[in-house]
Amino acid sequence: MKAQIKICRDCGQPLTKDEIALNKKLISPDVQQFQCLNCMSESFDCSVLDLKIKIDEFKEQGCTLFI
């Protein structure tokens, strides 16, 4: 069975595994609609670089969402 590609709810861009994991980490593990880093940075009023840094921090902490 092929995995379904998830897209950004705002711009329709295909999402990476890290973008999906960040949505689950920052919003809710049960979130159903996801945002790409660009749209999420606008929602959180931060830069895309800030979000990428958080992804790296969560990975270093061993967060299982980012495996």
C-alpha cells in the first residue's frame, strides 16, 4: 500500500516528514491538517530558519516524531 502524500493546508505544497512531525509536535499529535515551514513560520511569526533549528533540537533530544 502506497503512503498518501500530505500537503500544506494553506498553499498545497507537498510536505516532508519533518514538516509533518513539527506540526504534530507544536500543534497536536492528532492534528489532521498540516502546514509547510513557510506557512507555519507566518502562523507562528518566526522565520523558517527558526523552525529548522527547532527540528534539529527535537531530533537531538530524541523526539520519536522525527525518526
